[in-house]
Amino acid sequence: MAMNPGEIERLITEAIPDAVVRIEDLRGDGDHYAAHVESRTFQGRSRVQQHQMVYQALRGRMGEQLHALALRTTIPADN
């Protein structure tokens, strides 16, 4: 059972409310996505910790409903 991009975005923004999330379906199969997640919540956290936050937001769906996720996390630049 594949996930749709809207569901991935919803799960992430529920767990990280200030996140700006962009999802791209890499193969058109609903199993291989790229996600860019930008959040001030990532400030002071290592890249590994940032990625762990996103994976936790997906509530165990990685490897089950979601086969692959290329993940990029960033902190917003101050304007």
C-alpha cells in the first residue's frame, strides 16, 4: 500500500508544525519520494537528529507504506 505525497506532508507538519515541506514523487510509483523539510525546530540539532525527527513523524511507515525517502532538511535563512 503506497503513500500519497499529501499524507507524507500532513504527518510531518503535524509533528513539526512550523515545517515547510516539499514532496516529489521520484518514480511515479508512490513508493519513492524526495522530501525537503525546512524548520526552525532544527536549529541546534545535528543533521542526523533532524532526519530522526522527520522519520519519527512518519510513525513507522518507512519500510512499510513508504519504501524510500530521500530526505533534505534545512533551517530557514534569516531575512
